[in-house]
Amino acid sequence: MSRRTSVWFAFSTPRQDPGAVAATAGERSAGSRLYALLWRVHFYAGIIISPILLWLALTGFAYVWHPQIEDVLYRNLLHAPSGATTMTLDQQVQAARAAFPDAALRAVYPATKPGDTTIVAMSDGRTFNAYVDPSTGTVLGRLYDGDRYRKVLHDLHGQFGLGPNHPLRTLTELAASWTLVLLVTGVFLWFPRPRFRLRGVLLPRLSAAGRTRWRDLHGIGGVLVVGALLAVALTGLTWTRYAGETYRSARAAIGQGMPATPALVSSPPVDGRTPLSLESIVAVARANGIDGVAFSVQPPTSSTGVYTVATNDAARPTAYRVLKIDQYSGAVLYATGWQDLPLLAKASFVGIPFHQGDFGVWNQLLLTLVISVLVFSVISGFVMWWKRRPAGTFGAPKRVERAYAALPKLVYPALAAMAVALPVFGASLVAVIALDLVLLRMPVIRQALS
């Protein structure tokens, strides 16, 4: 049988219980060996990363809904009654400085709509936000970044709350990488054979007994959200320690990174000129395209520094704009926006907010659906394993001889490319292959996992 025919055979043979495929004795076709291998990979990948996936799913769910949760937790800081008059931005910042005289000013986030407070980012060794009522200039309180709900959940989700340099952070990258493998192998195992049927393919057979019902729910649920889950996994990998650095380096190497900002200085003040007020800087920014969108103002850190005004609305990536403004003359020294970003940089500006649910309730609901399906897939996978597991054994899929020879040749360069792009996946793949080729040949270990 030719390799091409063998691969098609894997998609055209009658759909069977994976356990039956793996356990059948005698001569096997290349197609059935490929099916058995991919089911074995799917099984072990799921067993190994399921605990991490559950952690990422649950913390991700808690993070996705952070706008609504923070609005309740910090309502007395985020909102204030809208008055008839509004203090100038300079007066609001001065009030924050007076309330926290030992803290340095970092940035200002003007209130975006009536009833919102102005946020003044400051630092006293730890970064915090001071919240100012725009109507009265009253400082309503402060909140340290490290204590904020969003920050806590962000760190728990991506770093297990252990810090960015902790070795265990690599586990999130491991899980995201192998999630790609789970998706590909899962779609293969779900693929209808020999012909398409609505029931069992797109509609679960809820009246079926035993593992059939669980298998339908497990496979169909995963396939229906596979696109969204793939997007979540890939965008998550761009933040990871090793895959993320590889992605950013490759993006920069092909000219698809963020535009470099030139070194800029304000013109020397003449005739006793003093720095412009924040109100004046904001007026310049509004006149140059930053209007009707949330933004931040970062003051200069020296007498020759410049103001940086940047949009701050992840839900509107196309509104992205950054200005560098002379602190004395108000001249715009540098301006960039969405139209100046290369394609991959634009993709990040869209992908990252999608991953975080920043595009609004529809985005949050979609991610909640994906998370729910992911949690159910993990649980149903363990249920299926338990139901098919013979008493007193581990119940893993049987190892099929010469299974690797059944892989299409295109798989090898694809795996090599993945191993380079995703270093943690590459290292773990080598370990998995070594385990399968060496350790699992040992009778004691094969008996333990049988």
C-alpha cells in the first residue's frame, strides 16, 4: 500500500472505538497504525497537561470577567458623582501629589466619561494608582498594582503567582504547546469515517450507552470551538518566556515588530519659558488624533525630556496612536498610529485583547464557552479513560510496532519547525520520544502502563 493510500485509509476506514483499534492483534495497515499512534499521543498529552489546563482555564475564567468584578470591588475608587464643574488636569495631579508627597509621578489617565475618576499612576518603591474625583479634586484613595484583582489573576494565570522568572512558569508554555498537539490529534480522531453522519459527528448521541455518549460530547464539543481554542493557545504562546521570545525575535528580524521610537529631546527653553501644563499637552494630543478614546500622559523625567501621549483602549486597536510632544513648545516631535504598524504587530494588537476578553461581553462570553468546553473535555477524557480501563491496570493505549513509520512525511518537518519555534515543546518532544522508544520497551514499565 502506498503512503498516499495509507493516509487516505486512515480517514476512510469505519469509525471505531480507539481502544479496539489499538488492542486488535495481528497485521495492521498503515492507516490503523497511524490512528493508534495519534490516539496514544492524544491520550498521554491529555494525561500530562490536564492539571495545568484546568488551572489555566479556571484562572482564565476569573480573569476574563475582571472588568465587571473590579467595577464592584473598587467602585468607590473608579467612580465619583459627576459635578457641574471639573478641576483642571494639573489641579487633579497636584491633589494626588499633595496626598502622597513621597511618591513619584509616573503617568496620568484622564477620566474617559462623566462619573469616572482620573487615575494618577505613582510610585513609592511600589507602583500604585491614586484615584481623583475630577469634580472636586478629592483623592478617593490608592491601590497598589500588586494588590489589584486583575494583576493577581494575571500572575496566577501565567506564572502560578510565583513571579516571571520562576522555573515553574515554563509549565504554562508546556501546556499551551501541547494543546496544539491535542487539537490536531483530536480533530483527526473525530474525523468522520467512512462518511459524514449528523449524529455522532456534529450532534452527540445522548441516548447511547457507555463511552459512546461521552466520546461524542468530548469530540464534538472540542471540534466546535477548535478555532477559538487554537487562537487562545497561539496568542498565549506569544507571551511565554521562550516561545514568546522566539516569536518577537523572528518578528523583528523580518521587519514586523513595533516601530522603533527615535531618541528625542525637547528644545531648550528660551526667554524663561516653563513647561506647558498638562491641559495644554492634552489639547495638543486631541488636535493630533487622540480624541474620543482612553489615553495616558507620561510626563518627561528631565528638563530635556518629552511628553508621551498614547491611547489606552485595548478594545479599539485601530485607534492606536502615540505622540511625543516637546514639553516647552508643544510641537509634535513624533507620531505613529495603526496605519504605521506592520501586519504581525497589528495581529498582536488584535490577538492579545481577544485572549484577554477585552473586546467586550461577546468576547467574554465566547471565551467562557471555550473555557467551559476545555474543562468538560478534561473531565470527560478522564471519564472515558476510567470506563475503558481494565480493572487493576493503567489502561493506556497499547503501543503499536512501527507506528512512527505510518506518519506522513510532511509531519517530520512540521514537528521540527514546531520544536524550533516552541523550544519547551521541542525539549519535551525529545523526552517523550525517548520514553516511548527506550523506556517503554522495558517489560517492567510496559507492564505498569498496560
